[in-house]
Amino acid sequence: MSVFLHDTLTREKREFVPADPKRVTLYVCGPTVYNYAHIGNARPVVVFDVLFRLLRRVYGAGAVVYARNITDVDDKINQAAIEQGVDISAITDKFTAIYHQDMDALGALRPTVEPRATAHIAEMLALIGAMVQRGHAYAADGHVLFDTASFADYGQLSGRSLEDMIAGARVEVAGYKKNPADFVLWKPSKPGEPVWDSPWGPGRPGWHLECSAMIEKTLGPEIDIHGGGHDLIFPHHENEIAQSRCAHDQPVLARYWVHNGFLTMDAEKMSKSLGNVKLVHELIKRVPGEVLRWALLSGHYRAPLDWTDTLIEQSRKSLDRLYGALQRAGDVEAPPGEPPQAFVEALEDDLNTPRAMAELFALAKTLETAKSENERRSAKAALLGAGALAGFLQADPDAWFSGAADDDLRIKVEGLLAERIEARKAKDWPTADRIRDELNALNVVVMDGPDGATWRLRDSNPT
Ligand SMILES: [Zn+2]
């Protein structure tokens, strides 16, 4: 079977056929680095990480080029730099490093290339020049604007007509625009903001332009897949298409457009604890990153995902079940093997992660009910191999359950558990109850299974 992806532009699920299977190109719009990443911003990172891993499996690890940009010049960055009295790079370097750490904790592979906007100003100016020359852009009042009326396909991706856009309240109306839907390619810098020279006067680029410039520089004028959050379809991706196609008179920018749905935050449902923590940086201090990754992939990527305490708790339980099966198979020597066909097919079918997760549970069950050593070995290898393809289950199961505990605590808990077994055998319920209370006070959760008890530390909640 081959990979199928839902393409936003044609509005259908299509078989993925790269232009060149030896160099498959994927571009995803990256972060604006002026603050900590919100959990909603982590959803595309994790979703496209699964796609990246899948493409690497199909075409070979060296054949997939994944570019994700860093927006390091922007109004919010400029504002933060002015407020703190520092150069923008002081802000962007700090938050780029934090972003890397946080996304690493979610098990996301780093992209192949990570171009920065400020390193591509010359490429952006060249694109503007080409658009002006072809009659798709014009200079007015220190700005350069894209002339939307000059591009017949404008609105095709988002399914909007130019009339709708003009009527839309979100379009900024300025006197120097020929048409209210025209968007900024270059604008004058405000006092204190970074500034670059250009044939149209000193200033800085409009946000949409950087992606067109960096796509062309890092991947080429036409790419296989362009991804991002659903909220970027309009105006950002619509404008990327307009710029890239009009600068070079080319029919296509990306052959497949893939967009993930929103993370919905129901204030009432998350009023109590974890669901209320919105920054990845804070969440990973309280919950293993793998639990957050599981939660983010538990729904189909195109659908909205309701972010709640229950979702996080259930994700923890799901991974506990899978790691529990691996822990009980600790005696079986089995490196990660070939993931089963049904698991791979689920991912190849427009990244159906919920179906793939169901396959992981089926594999765990096979492992737990296997009779012979051979069956156990192949079931464990399959479970580990499937987990690896989706970025799960690569931790040491013992560390998973007691990872946050230090050696003293570990010895104490093991001792109490041994005492508990004896007390239960002797039907000494007062002692068993006392031990339970002691474990509880140590923040230890005990999970009784057919082969004895496993334990882990309770995930800490914000106070
Ligand atoms: Zn972009």
C-alpha cells in the first residue's frame, strides 16, 4: 500500500506520489520565537513528526528533506526586544533553544533543515523584485503590496472569493492599497525595530514572504508536501501560494497541502488541574513528554482535539498498559522488529493514529497471551517496532514506572510492597491498610497485575 494524504487544495484524500522519490520534500511552518510554546502549537509538530517518520520508512531516511522555519523577526519579537532593551537575537536565540528542548521532550525528531527568516532577507527581496517585474506587486507609501487582483487563483486554497475577502472584516484597509485584500510584502520599520535596506526603501518583510523565500532556498520552487495548522490556510498559506507562483510564473507551489485541526480548550472542563497548564515547558515538568505526545495523537489529526485532564490521564493509563506488557516481558530478548502490516497501513491511510494505537493494544495483548518463547519474542519485537515508527515505547519499562524516584525511595517502596504481600497473605488487614497509606503519602501509585504489583510515582499536579 502507499501513503494517502488528505489534500486541502483539492479537498480529497489522494495517493501520495512524490515528484522525486529520492528527494521527498516537506515544509511545515514553524514557531515565532518570542515566548514559550503553547500545547496547541505542539500539535502540528507531533503530527508532522509522524508523517516525517512514515516518509523516512517508505522512501529511506536520507531521502526525506523536512524543513521547518524559525520566524525570528515579527511584531511580537520586536515588542519584546524593545520592552527588555535588548537586540531581537537575545530573545530569539533563547526561545529557539527552549523550543528545541520542549519539542525534543515530545519525542519529535528535529527537522532536516531549520531556516531562519533573518538569514533570508536577500531571497525575500529577490522574490519581491520578481513579483514587481511581472506585474503582481506594486510599491506604495514605503510599502510593497501583492496585487491580489493580478492572480486569478487567489482564494483557491481557502475556498474564498476575492469579493468575500474584501467584505471580510479581518482585512486591514489602508489608503495605499489598490484593493483591500492586497497584502504586505515589505513595510517600513517603526522606530526601534530592525531595519534592512531595499530598492523600495528601508524596512522589513511581511510575515508571509519568509516562507516562500525559505521554501525556495531550502527545498526548491515546487515541493511535495506543505503542512501546518488549520488556522494558517488563510491568509498565510493562501499568500505563500500567491507569492511563490507569481514570482516564477509556476503552476504549483506544493503538490499536497496537509493541515491539522485545532486543539480546543474548554475552560470549564480544565478548571481543575493539568488541562489548565497550557505551556509545553510547564507540562513536561509534570507529565512525561510521551504522555503528551500520546494525547496529541489520540485523535485523528484533521479533527479538533479536546484538551482536557481526562485526555491526559487516559493517555497515561494507555502508555502504562503498553509499558506494563513490555515490563512483564522483560525476560524476553527482542530488539525492535518490523512493525505489523495493519499498523503501517493505519498510518499510511492519512495518518490514522487512533487506528494505529488500537493496533498497539492488540500487539500488547498478543504479547501477554503468547504461549511459547518464540511467540513472545516476535510479539515483543513487533510492539517495539510499531512503537518506534510512531515515536513511542522506546523508554526502559522499569524507568517508565519509577523513573522519577531516586534510589532511596525505590528501596523503600520495594520494601513496603514486599511487606504488603506478606500482610495480605496473612490476612493482616490493618497492616495492609497502613502500608497502603504510607505508599499513598509517598505519592506512589500501585498497579496490581496477574504477576504481582508494579508501581510508579503519581504525576504531579500544579498547586
Ligand atoms: Zn509559513
